Amino acid sequence: MDIFNCFKEECIQIGTKSSDKQGLLREIAQLAKKTSSLAAITEDELFDALMARETIGSTGFENGIAIPHCRLSRVTEFIVGLIIVPDGMNFNAFDGQASNLIFFIIAPDSDRDLHIRLLSTISRTLTSKAVRKALVVTPQVAEVREVFLRHASGVVDKPATAKSIFHIALQQEEHLNDILQSLAALSADVTVIEANDIGSYLHRLPLFASFWNSEEKGYHLLIMGVLNKDLVNELVRNIDTIVGGLAENSGTMITVQDTLISVGSLN
């Protein structure tokens, strides 16, 4: 199953009666219930699952996009829908801007890989400002679906491309969940390694002993992985937004290199 089968016309809505994020998540639960495949799932179950996901970290990204999503064990197929909020709504987005394209995914608990591919497809399709604008101004539900799928066809099942390896050194724990969420949306293969900053070692050297001590051990992680080379710029933009500017704020550093060979994948 892919985005063409998952994106349901009955799960598209233009406009909202809600005034806040919680109300909009309730509307998503109501909208998702219009598809017959969720007949055995209650509206409250959907709402609670969506709310639980938001407590992990906001699914509001940047450029007016939010992708709330959840996984439930009794869901048997993927449901993708969209609520368009022309004037925007506060969704606690990475960039602090209002969100007006609220895509959502209701997913089976058993297929994480397809869930991640759907997130990536939606995210990559909406990188185009022209696509985002077209969706916001399209007046009919059927046309909204057609506009999105026409542009999504360019990123679905895209042939494998050259790979890049990246390293993210992170000293700010509050950014970890958002960074990992962003990497998952890009379908990156990722490993997270606990690390120490240089002071943890320099305190052992007599020359530097007076500057550091053994108790000074700050938060430090190394996030490393591989992703398609054509997604590197999107990765850097996402991290830059999450940390409030890589050049302006210390505590996060990214390095990227091309790979000669990349074989295999990680769970």
C-alpha cells in the first residue's frame, strides 16, 4: 500500500471549527472515522493516540506543515487525511509559525517502515512552496487530493540515489526528540552513541587539570547515520530550525561526507 491508496478523499476537510491544537486533533479523529476501515476503532481511541504522540514532541514542522500521526494495534490499514486551515493554527511548529496544512496518518502498529515512508513522502512533497500554496487555495476536496497526488508521484518509489554519511554532535538534550523525529521522517539509518566532551579527558592531563574536574561531564551524544544525498540540505535545514540557528547557537554541530559504498540497513 502507498500514498495513492492511503490518502482518502473522505478524510480531507477544508476549514476548521477548532480554535486550538487539541480541538483540531479531535476533528482529525472525527474525520478519520469516516473511513469504513476504522469502524472498530472509537473516536476517543484515535484522539487519545494522537494526543499521546504529541506529548513525545510536536508534529508541527516548518513552512506551515504539521503531520500528526499515531499507531494503534487494532488498525489494519493506513489512513492518510488532511485538514486545510487557510488562516493557520498554532501547532507548536519548529519554526514558531502557524500551520495551515495539517496532514495526518493513522497507522497499524505492525508496519513501522511504511509509516516512516509515508511521513517522508508527505514531507518531501511539501518541500515545494508552489505545492503548499496550491493546496491552500484549492477550493474543492477532490481537487485537493488530485493536486497532492500529482506532485507526490515524483517522490514515491524514487530510485536509490547516492548516499551521504552524517554526524550530529549534540550537547542540548532538549533537542534530541525533535532531531530524531526529523531523521525518521527522512528515512535515515541512524545510530545514537553516548559520548563525552573533551573536558572529560583533559582534566586527566596535568597541564589542564585546573580547568576541568572529573565531575564535569555534560550531556553529549553523537548521532550518526546514512541518508540519500539529495536529502542532505533538508536535513541541515531541519536541524538548523530545531536548534534555533546552527551558526548563532553553540551545542550542535553537523558534518556530512559522501560515501563510496553503503550496503545494508538498520532497524
